[in-house]
Amino acid sequence: GLVAVSVLAAGAGDTAAAIAPYLQARDQGRIGVVTGEAFAEPSRPTGAPTPYPEVSVMLVPSDPGLESELDRVRRSIRESPRAYFAAAAELRALREAYERELVFAGGGELVRGEVSAAAGRFRFADVPAGTWLLLAWREVIVLGSGDPDTRVLDLYWLFGEKVRGHPQRLVETEQIG
């Protein structure tokens, strides 16, 4: 179906101004490292977490408009089964629109992407100091009673991340689960 995406910022000039501190931090060598792991909580209190391999993880400069839109979509997920499946497409559209906005404003290199390894771990190096948004998702195949009912569902997680700009230092670990 068609997904409407609202404008996240007033214009490219606003986005360029918003990303300028990230580019300046990069140019000044104020960088850090963001690491994390994706896993499922154990089903028993004494059990070990189960790593999630192949989780797509994206790190982008924080944007209050994007965060607000993502929160709105997340709140709507429980309204109905249709809203649940529609949310994945809307979240994807929001993410892609923000990526395009960053590229258009000259900040394409600030869009960082990784995929979690077999142990569920991921790492972003040389991240400029600033406040970042960590998005993570994985595709889950949902089988219905027949092929037309088969759907691919993206499960999303969202975290804020502050990088303080200490070269080659672990900043923070996010556990996605």
C-alpha cells in the first residue's frame, strides 16, 4: 500500500545546519566507537540470551522530528493487526526519507549501517561526537494459510546514543532484545 511520510525538517538548510556539528567533530578528530549486541531475552530466568544474527543496524544523527514520527508509529502498532503490518512499511519509509534528506544536505557519510554478526554483535568505528539515533530491525517471515498470506515483517528497535568523541574508546553498548 501507499505510505505517507511527513517532512522531518523544514528544509535542506535546516538539515545542513543540524549536521554541521557532526561534520565538524569528524574533521577535528572527535570520534568514538559504538558497539552493541542484538539478542532475545532468555525464556527462563536461568537461561542465556539467544543472539540475533543478521540484524540490520543503522546509526544516524539524532533528529527530534524523526524520533517523534517513529514513536508515533510504534504507539499505533497495537491498534489492530492491520496497523501492526502497516507499521513496518511506514517505519521503513521514514528511515529512507531521512537517509535521503541527510544525503541531500551533504551528510550522506553520517548514515552508518552494519549487520550483526553470528554472535549478535555489531560495531561502528570513527563515529563523530554528538547525539545519535540507533535503529535496528530484522525481517521475520510470517506464514499464513497459503502463499498469499505470507508476509515479511520488519521488527524495529530504537535507541538514543551519545558519542562523546574519545578516539577509539567504547562509548556504550546497546542490547537489542
